[in-house]
Amino acid sequence: MHYFSQAFLGWYMAWVDTNAVDATQQADRNWRMFPISWGWNTDIGIEYNW
């Protein structure tokens, strides 16, 4: 059983996160950020194209 505030907070956090990811995936930028995960390691990759 979840309270409305818990469900709303979960939805809001997912919405903010997806907007942040979408903002880095636009074609007019020379760089992008993406998650990297292998085994028990997690990192952030940054790619720059010139």
C-alpha cells in the first residue's frame, strides 16, 4: 500500500530524470552523456564529437 505522496514523488522523479537525459541527446550538441554499467561497476560516459 502506497500513499499518494509516495506515488507522486516516484512519478515526478522519473519525469525529471527522463527530461534530463533527453536534454543531453539533442542533435545540435557536440557532446552527450550516457550511463555505463558492467559487472558491479557503474559510471558515466561522456562523448565529444568535433
